[in-house]
Amino acid sequence: MRRTSAVNFLLARRRMCLDKIAAATSDDVQRQREVEFLERLVLDVRAGRLSTFELTHAKAVAVVITD
């Protein structure tokens, strides 16, 4: 996956988590932590510090980044 596509993928996943947090009636600490993790991952991918990553929550996915 290209770096730009990987960042877009992560941002979409982050947006989905934020939408679920907004719809929740109580604090969802696990989703808030996931959002924080995704934000850090976006920064690392965007900066080129990572060339692969794997997410296992909800739907498992492994991404290899090509430049």
C-alpha cells in the first residue's frame, strides 16, 4: 500500500472510532485509547518511521507500505 493510502486508511479508521465515541452514552475508554494509538500511528507512518504495521482490533489487517 502506498504511504498516502495507508495514512488515509488510518484516518478513516480513526474517524470511525470517533463517531462511535460520539454515539456512545457513556465514556468508552477503550475506544479513546484506540483513537490515541491511531493518531500516533498516523504520525509515524506519515513521517516515514514505519514501513509496516498490523491492527488486530475489530478487523485484523497487516499493511506493508511502499513509497
